[in-house]
Amino acid sequence: MTGRFIPNAFNVTPVLVYRVYTDGRPDEIVRGVDLVGTPLSMFSQIDQAGGKSEIFNGYCGAESGSIPVSCVSPMILVKMIETQKKSKSQERQIILPRPDSNEKK
């Protein structure tokens, strides 16, 4: 939402998020988060851009409702971005017992 009295902010539901460590630890997949913030603060954190460009086709929320949008962007490395826990957990229920357990069905 943008407006004269409303801050310009975004809330993105990513497909895949990694936490990248600079000290050599392996990258970690982060689940159950949205990317949030303001465009100017996020754009100031872009460290590198380049490589293959990708296309995004989706929807953007507007005052009149959701509208279809498309954009093209190269890969970017962002030094820091705000995340927010999703209101609904992405964890799945356990279907089968652990193989080393003694549970019988």
C-alpha cells in the first residue's frame, strides 16, 4: 500500500530462503518466514547483483484489489533483510514413526 500518509512497505512470501554465514558454516534453509520492510531500506542493503536474470509472474496487492504483475531481475546478494514469522506454521504433521522406534501400527 502506498499513499501520502501510509508508509511504503512490502511483505513478500518467498519460495526458498537461505541463511548464509560468512564464517564458513554451511548455509541453512529457513522455513516459515516472510520478507518484510521498506523498499529504500532493503535496496540500500544490496551488496552485489548479476548473473542470470529470472522472471517473476504473480500478484501485487493494491487499494482496488490484487493485480497481476511481472518483473525481471538478476540474482542479488542482500547483506541484511527483515524477516517475519508466518502466522501459520509450515511444519507438516508426522505421518510415520521413526524407523528405530518400537511403535507398531
